[in-house]
Amino acid sequence: MTGLILVVEDDPDIAQAIGTVLGRGGFDVIRVTDGKTALREFHERRPSLVVLDVGLPLMDGWEVLRRIRELSDTPVLMLTARGYEADKARGLQSGADDYLAKPYGNAELLARSQALLRRVGGPGVAGYATGSAGQDCYDDGFLRVDQRACAVLVRGQDVALTPTEFRLLTALVRHAGQVLSPPQLLELAWNDPGRVGPDRVKFSVMRLRRKLAPCSQHVSPIEAVRGFGYRYVRPRSGGT
């Protein structure tokens, strides 16, 4: 397996060690030492995987992760000395795909990196590649979802979604009015539902609702039905 991995680590010795392990595993590695540079390299180089430390200068790992998740589903492996359960939970709930605490074993680091890349279909699918075989176009006067163009408009305004958010929204509008449980949404919107927990659905729906809200005057057509799941409710009179 080959691919490009972005390593974000401010300790030069640790960064070199990570680069050596991943390089011996057949990967090309970019090493950066701060959050702002990490985001620039991420957008310019489009890596297949990001190995991300939390304690970084200029911009911490939490903010880097948040900004990556606004645009991309590229796998992110959090690699940090913060091994507390609360930190691990925060990382996974914020969109990280895996969390490895220092000190770590070289074999485990390589194995986890390889597993993440296999999970998304291998290198080169760096989250930017959107698409759908369907050519349907959903339009209720409020929301327009163009399957062929992978475009979403709310009241005529473009909304930028990650591939997972697009699949999640598509699943909801295709079953408009029907309550879909977190396990159902995992099956419909995630490439590997067996490796993603229900909490990931909750936080993905939250991000999706926030993205739709500025265009809809803070009224979201995605409703949470407590104890059951989520549903898309067609706005009345074109969303007015």
C-alpha cells in the first residue's frame, strides 16, 4: 500500500520517528510542525491520511481537525500524549477516525494507518472526491440536491458539504418524512458502518444542520426525534 500521509507534529524527534515508520511501510510523508502550515499543506497536497498531534503551535489539533472536517472526509489519526478517555472521546466525536496515545508501538502506528486507508478504499481518495452514481435531482422549493453535480442549494444558495454529509442529506431527503435510526443512517451514508459508532451520526447531523441553518434563517428541516432518530421534513410553501 502506498499513499501520501501528512504528519503534523511539533516535536522533531517524534516527527522523524513517525516519518521513518510510515516511510518503511511504503508511504510518502510530509512533515509539518504547526497547525496553520498543516492546513495549507492539506489543501495543496491533498494527502490520503493525516496523523495529527493535539498540542501544536499557532493552531491546536482540535481546530485543525474541525477545519478539515468542514471540507473533507480524509481519515485523521490523532496521535497525542493526551491519553485520557475524555480526550479520546472528544477526538472521535469531533470527527477523528482513530486515536492513538503516546507512547505508541511502531507496528501499531503502521497497522492503524494502513487500516484507515483500507477503510476508505485506499490512497488517493482524500475526501475531496465526491460523486454519486445516481442522477436524481431532489427539489422541494427550499432544498435542492443535485446527485449528478453533487451540489446542494438552500433557497438558491450553495452549501458546501463533505462527501459524508452529502450522503447523509441524500439519505434523509430520499426518505423524507420517515424517521431513520442511527444504525440505518450508518448503513446509508458511511462506507464502513461497522467501524463507526452511533455517536458519529449525532455529531454529523449537528454539523449538517449548522451548515443548512445560515441559509434557512436558523430553521432546519432536519428534525431529531428523541429516542428514535432523525427525519427530513419538507418545508411548507417552499420553505417559507
